[in-house]
Amino acid sequence: MNNDLKQQQIARINIYALLSRLLMSEVDEGLLKSIEADENMLAFFPTYKDWARREEFNTKELIKQFLDVDFTNLFLLHLIPYESFYMREDQMMETGGDNPVQAIFNAFEFNVELDKARVMSADHIGIELEFMYELCKAELKALEDGNTKIATEIAQLQYGFMRDHVVEWAPMYLMNVKSEAATAFYYDLADFAIEFILSDFEYLSELNESGYNYEI
């Protein structure tokens, strides 16, 4: 496994972890400070970097007065971050065992604690990206172990899940987040998430077309 491929896989893991965390629950003080302190990470939030509110309020006040309020509006009250809402003709959420995403998770023993995650259904955008995070971690381990057969199977699963699920609805939802965001942070988060999801799907598509030649 060459170093460039390893670094690419680590980057994918880290970005999926960050997006999943930020799209699933409110940002806390520690995480926000770590984003602000890392120039590479802050580059994903260019509007937030220059946001005037950052000069007017400390981190704790910024979160309490602005970011938490915006998160509640975008992810809990006015917008619906669930695949079934976007994919079903009746725009009803599928919270039961018939949810196709839940069936995939069950098949691969990916357990979702809905109460702990504060979500109503397994097809929440943050949960779907967490699943991708776990798949990317497993793919990296297989590559490090020299098991390209297993790595290929995991990459195929990533491609199929992105094609049939994430890409089908997440960009639409995130475009709505961009449109409705009242803070620079969540505007940038939505923009970053759209760009990454589409670029990673392009990478997975190219990998699929190459017959899973990791030298692409």
C-alpha cells in the first residue's frame, strides 16, 4: 500500500467522521475550538472564518446564542434530515423495520442506538455518513493488511450505498440547509458536505470503472 493511497484513505475517514458528527448533533466548545485552531480544517469553513460574530462573542456565547439555535432549526424543527422523507412519494418518514437503510445496517451488523444519537430513524444523514466512515476504516485496514479482495468488496459496498442512497437525497437536503442557514458555520458545513459527498462519489465511481485498481 503506497503512502499516497494511505493518506487519501485517512483523509476520507477523517472527513466522514467530522461531517457525521456535525450533522448529527450540536457542535461543542472543544470541537469548535479544534476546527478554529486547525488551518486545514478551518479552510473548509471560509465564510465562518471571516464571520463578524466570531469577533463579537466568545466560543461559548457563539454556540449558545447562534449555532445551537441554527442547528435546532436546520436539523430538528424545519428541515427533515432523513432519506425516506425525500425518497418516498408520500414524503413520510419510514421509522420501522421496513426502512431499506436499516435493513442494510442490520445485514452488516452496524448498530444504531437511535436514542443515544438523538435521531428518529437510521436513515438520518449523520448516521448514513457514519456508516461510510466505518466502511472507510474497514477498507483501510484491509489495504494495510494487504487483503485487496476484502478492500475491493468494501469499496464496492461504499459505491453502491452512495449511489443508491446518499447521493440520491443528501445533496438536496444540504442545499436546503444552505438556503435556510442563519449562521456562516452551518452554511459552510452544508457547502462542504455537498462538495465532499459528490467528489467522493466521483472517486468511488472511477474506482469502480477501473475494476478497483487502487492506482487510479
